[in-house]
Amino acid sequence: MTTILWSKAMEEVTLPVFLVTFALFLVCILSLILRTRAPSPRSASSKPIYGPKSYPIIGAAPSLSSNSHRLPEYFTELIQESPTGTVFIHCPFGSKLIVTANPSNVEHILKTRFLAYPLGPIFYSTFYDILGDGIFNADGEAWKFQRKIASHEFSTRSLRKFAETVIGGQVSDRLLPLLTSAAATGTILDLQDVLARFGFDNICRIAFGACPVSDDLSLSTSEFTMAFTVVGKILSERITAVSPVVWKIKRALGIGFEKQLRYAVRTIDDFTRNLIRERKQNPLTTPEELDLLSRFMNVDGADDRFAKDMVISFVIAGMYTTSAALTWFFWLVSRHRHVEEEIVKEIASVEGGTLGFDEVKEMNYLHAALCESMRFYPPVPADIKYAAEDDVLPDGTPVPKGASVMYHPYAMGRTKSLWGEDWEEFRPERWLRRDGADGKWRFVPEDPYRYPVFQAGPRICLGKDLAFIQMKTVAAAVLSRFRVVRLSPDFQPVMRWNVTIQMVGGFPVKVEERKT
């Protein structure tokens, strides 16, 4: 009897609970459906809104997933089809992504309404494991404080001199001997790998004052280098995931690359913290000796974590970008010998044959060739911000609060309306003008919102000048002595987005001593 009464009581309690739960479930489903409905056919300015086909709840996940291995190309195709150069994408679970290649929108996001488009919580959580609260993962007052410190350090004469010494020494002592040996023996080199190691060593010496890898570019990588390689792969997976939920579940379960990330971060942190302890015990004193780590340690009120996060941020920012840019540059130059001849002619015109800081800085044709190369292959093909409030872009695209807003340098470099009918041509001359009676080339920079390869506005890249110094020094040193020869004349690299854009399988080449 007691059992029967208990069962009836439970039925009376369970039915209302079930009905309430079911009602809440329906409300959630309805909310998701409403959030993932396609926007109205026209925006606030009565211009059409373009985007891929969207479904309830999952949004445009099918098309995003099927193109996850080629997102820069996929977004470029969408943008080229959009009448405004902007695409509105419904992502799973109601999140929104707006992708634009419209310079007016880019200026609006990066300058005009800078405070309305911070990095935001999605970016912060994606990169926090490795960047912490460093400058490239910070917003608001924390970012302003770090930016002020970093901009001062990058403008100091001692740091520029140090960078010049490091890069010049690395080129003459490590890169050129490797290429000389390869040319003599006919060795096939993966130029992408060589340049990646060279770039990583450079930024480590600038950041840490030490090179934690082998002094031989032909040898296998160290544990420290491998840790950064793992970090790059994992950040790539997170960036290209259809939803952050995917990688967060993997991290919570400790599976896949997310499991490897823990060990990689520990390796990087241990190395950096050990170096901080060593610096405290044996501090560097003269300005010429000071690396970035020592400089950030000397900031008033800074603790070890501040110095660690700042210096790792600069290593991550510098380790992939210049090497990626140089890899694509050498590939393009190897396909356009007339450009190579102009660069070699410019190098030969240097009085005394010394390729020092001042001489390299004045190489305008080389500078233009690098800019033209990055127009086609910007090291970072896209950058993303967070809409902190409702807004409308200059082209009329509505931006709901909480949406991710991406500007796309890769697509912008392939936009006919921005670069003209000859946009597909690799033509450094588009960046140059003949100057004065001597007829020398003068470099003419583009509007940074039309060419945001180094970002623009308040967050414009602090390392831009340093990057050009390194790229021009390497390119001039290599091309003055060697020809880079593709193994196959028809070699067409397949691109992948792994923090920066890289060539799948590397860039196999032979180098030949240049005949004078």
C-alpha cells in the first residue's frame, strides 16, 4: 500500500516537472532557431546582405566545415561574390561572424570605432594558454599600459642597433654558410623550414638574448622549438574550429592536440622562468646587451608573469610572420626573373658592396617587391575582433553585439576594385614612382586600411620596421649571392593556415651560386 501511494505521489510530482522541463527545452530550441535565422534581405542602408546558406541551430556549419582546410580561399570567394565586399555568416548555436574586405569598414573597425571592437572574450580564451595577459591578448587599460612600454622599447636606438647586429650576424654566420654548402653539393633544401628556423632563432636572440636551438640550421629541432611548433598547430586548430565549443571540449577531456599543448606550454614557461631567475642573479647592464626580457623585467611594478607573458607574445608574433613572408617572396621571385634582376641590380648599386642597416633600408625596389608579395600572401591572412555593442558598418552591414568581426587582408589583396584590372600580376612597380632627375625609384606606401597586412590604427604592428629590416637583410644577402631554383618549373604550393599561411609539404629548392 505504501509503495502504491509513493508511486502515485511521484507521478503527480514528475508530470509537472516534466512539463516545465519540456517547455524550457522548447524555448531554448525556439531561441536558437530565432538567433540563427538569416538576416533580413536588406540591411539598415537598404543594401543586400550576402552570406552562405544557413540552417537553424547549426548555421552555416556544413559549408564552414567542408572548407575548414582552405578558409582564406573560401572567405575570399564569398567576398568576391558579395556586392559590398562583406559577408554575414551564421555560425552554430547562434553566433555570428562578419567578414569584410571593404577598406571603409576596416578603418571603421580599427580606428574610427576602435573601442567598440576589442579583441574580446573569444580571442582571449583562444590564446590565453600561451599568451596569458601579454600585449597581443590584452584589451583596455592593460593593453594601453603594455603598448606604451613596448613602443618605447621598439623606438630606442639601442634596440634597433641590437636587432641589426643580431640579424646581420645570423645571416653571415649561419644562413649563408648553409646555402654555400648546399650550392656546392647540390643539396635539396626545404627553404620554408630553413627560413622558419632562422626566423625563430632571430626572434629568440632579440627576445631572450639567447638561442635555445642548435647553431646548425641543418640539424633537428630542439624541444623548445618543437614546443612552439605544437603551439602553432593547436592555435591553428582553435582558429579554424567551426565553434570554440569543439576545442574547449577537447581541452576539458585532455585529448588530441589539446593534451600536447599542456606539455608544450610547460616547456616554454620553464625555459622563460629559468631565464628570468638567471637574469635576476646576473643582470645585464649595458643598453647594447639588454634583450626584450631584461627590458620588460626592468619595468616599474612588473612581476615575473608580466615579463614572461610580454616576451612570449613577441616571440609568437615574430617567429612565424617574417619567415612565412620570405618563403612566399622567394617563390614569387623564382617565378618572375625580371623582378629578381631588378632586385640584384639594386643590390649591385650599393657603394662599397656593404649591405648594412642604412643601405638595406634604402632599397626601395626590394621593399616594393616584399610588399607586393605580402599583398598576395599576407603572413596573417585575417584578423578578428569582437563587437562590444550593436553597430552598423559604413557599407550598411548591421553588426549585432557579441558578433565576431573579421577583416581579411588575403581577400583584399585579390580584390580588383582595390588593385585594378592587373591585380593578378606580381608587379612591384605598382608601389613605386620615379623620383627627380636621377630617375631613381621612390617607394609610395599604400593606405593602411586598404593594405592592413600590419594592422592599422592604434594597434598597428610595433614590429613592422624590425620585420622589414630582417626581411630585406635576408633577401638582399641571399639574392646577391644565390639563385633560388624550384625543383619543378610548374611547382604550385598548396596553402594552409597554421597561425600564418604556409606551404603544405614545404618549399623544396636548390640554390646556385650567382655568376658575376
